[in-house]
Amino acid sequence: MQIGLTPVESSSYYPLQGASLSSSIYGAGAEYALHSLLILATQPASVSINDLASYQGIPERFLAKIFTRLQKANLVKGSEGISGGFVLARAPESIHVLDVLKAVDPRRSLFSCGEIRKNCVLYPASPPRWAVAGPCRIHAFMEEAERKLHGFLASKNLSDLVSEYSCKAPKAFVVETETWFLTRKKDRTAGR
């Protein structure tokens, strides 16, 4: 008897096509935020949440929640109304990847120590002092790794991502993307 669904049995098992079973430090919110900010950095006009979600094939309601956090962190500015949308609140070179990740997922950490070192079956009533004195070495190791990761993420900014995108994406695609967003906005405002 099989319990639950396997990836092959149901396409709804995955939140989006191309998702995998592997675990990551940062969730989908971080990915959605970074991709959306990359789009804002390359567009000449404000972009609506609806258009960002449609363009990327991601859930609009989830993206709206992400943009609320990005706005509170002063990474984007929004304007309301039929022609409203979002733009970057600062220049792309002053928006660091770590800022985005902290805005979207503020309590995320690389490691959570459960202090299992005190649970060894060989300790009769309580662990000996030597076993629990000082910080857990594994925890300390992981904290150092997290500091280095944060340092790297703080060294990269949205302008770096735009540069890498510009090197990869064909010019025709960049123009087609800009046209798509401008047409959507024009169609929305013309239908008032």
C-alpha cells in the first residue's frame, strides 16, 4: 500500500513546474523576489504585481505578500491605480542580494542547533560538563559558514544580476520583454 503522492503521480505535488524535492536555505519567496527585482531594474516604467506574476508564471497573491515586505524594507516603491505598479526604491547598485533575502525571509538561518550533544545515551542522568561546556562546535562551524555566505551575498547587488542577465539574454528577448510590459500597461490604462 502506497501512502501519499510521488512526484510522478501528481503534477500538483510540486508548487511550480521544474521544482524539485531538494531542500534549500532560502525558499521560493527569495527566488520570486530576486527575479522580480531584476525585471524592475530592466524596465523603463512601473510594473504591476499582476504583470510580474503573469510574466513569470508565479502565484500573484504570494508575490503581492513578497512585495509588501520589499516595500517595508525600502527596496521598492509602489503607486496605486490602473497605471500603478512598482519601481525600485533605490539604484540597483545599492540593493544588495542579502538585503532582499533579509526582507523576504528575515528569520532564515543556515543552521538551527538543537543541542543534541546533551542527549547521548551514555550520559546517565545528565551530561558531563565537558560535553556541554562552551558553544557546540558544529553550531560554531555553521555560524562561521553563515557569516561567509552573508558576506558574499552582501557583496553582490542587483546591478551585478542585471549585468549577468544582459550578457546571457539575447537583445531581441530584452526588447520583447520590455514591449510586453509596456503593452500590458497601455492595454490596462486604455481600458479605463
